[in-house]
Amino acid sequence: MYLKSILTLFFFITLITNITSQLEDSKKGELYFYWGWNRGWYSNSNINFSGENYDFVLKNVIAKDRQTKFSFNNYFKPSIITIPQYNFRLGYYFQENWDISFGVDHMKYVVQQNQTVLIDGYIENTPTVYNNQYSDEKIELTKDFLKFEHTDGLNYINIEFRHSDKIIVTKNIRIGLKEGLGLGMMIPKTNTTLLGRESYDEFHLSGIGIGGIIGLNFTLFNKFFIQPEFKAGFINLSNVRTSPVKIDKANHHFFFAQLNCVFGGTFTF
């Protein structure tokens, strides 16, 4: 019964698409842009910290995103519009159903305080109580030991190739699927304090990312659109600065997922 209903719905969607497709103008040569916001999730990761007097790994560390409390000022005031977790993209249709785009995914990554993890490695000659040789021992991530956040933010600067599939096309409404793959650089601004060292909070190139996206596009009057997206991928942060001293660094890798809600428009010159 359910299968019959699904097949019937699929038949009518296909029929409507075929009948109305001639109403759609070619998108080749069009530009588009969008802006929106994301909610993120991250897999647990092993984080290696190394410096002159220490080299250790924290295992299976939990991190979450950090949502900005919603208000009109927080999300729409021009002077602070880049503080929430946002997505920006500018793209060009080089074929009817294919586009290339440049984008910024501004995520936030916050290691959860006071969680207990395993530590393996050594810490020595520091003005703390943590000098020791560790072998998979439990340790609590208190603020006097570690604060580790990519909160301004976990910035994924990327290039994507995307493909568009028509589902329904009428004179003023177009519904379609978007699928894409991309890669790019990670340029976080990391807020870190480790073992009482001075914090380093500057933008820095620290790794690479790859990801894929699938979205559902709702376009009105062939100009304005709203597009919910699901995006997922892998991030490798091989050189994260943790203090003003260049030798102090961290590295880790993890999977990420986003739910995005973006809105934008298309235009031609």
C-alpha cells in the first residue's frame, strides 16, 4: 500500500517536471549568492598537544558547537552579523545544471569543560600540578589545565562543485535538489589556554577540510531562493597554534555535520 502511494507520487512529480521543464530559462551564466546559519556536530577526537616541556594526547575528547542566542540584533545587525555560526557562498553556473562556488562555513568548536578523558604522554618543568609521565590515565579538563575552543571560529574556506536536479518547475516556482562536493582550508581563530600559558587568539592556517552537501532548493520568480542543506565531511587540523610561542601547537582530526538554512538570490550581468 505504501509502496503504491510512493510510486504514484513519484509518477506525478516526474510528469509535472517533464511538462513544465520548458518554462525554465537556462541558468548557464548566472551568478548566485546566499547567506544563512548552521548547527554543527562533531565526532570525538584525540588531540595531541606538544611544546618545549610537554607532549601528550588527550583521547576521545567531546566537543560541541556554540549557538548564539537568537535575537534580531544578534542575527541581523550588520556590525555583528558574523558572530553567529553562518554560511556564505558565491557561485557561478558554468553549465545549466552545474556550478562552481566559493564559500565560508563559520562553525564553532568547543571542547567541553570538566569532562574526564584519558591522557598519554608527559608534562615536565611547568609551574603547574600536572608535571607527570602519563600512560592512559584519567584526567579532568578543568580550566586551569586546558581551555580549547575554535570559537571565532572553525572557519572552513572552500571551493565546491554543485549539481542541480529539477523536481518541479512552474512559471514562478522551482523546486530542486542540490548535491555537491568540495574542499578547502581551515583558518580558525583558536581561543586556547594550556597549563597556564598565555593565550593565542589569531587567525591562522591550520589544516584542510573536505565535505559533501545535499540541499532542497525553493526558488521564487527565478530570482530568490530558500535552501535547507545537510553538509558533512572531514577536517584535519594539523597545526593549531596554542600560544604566542610557535613551538606550542595542537593537532587533531574529526568528522563534522551541519544543518544549514540559507537564503539568497540569482542575478546576471
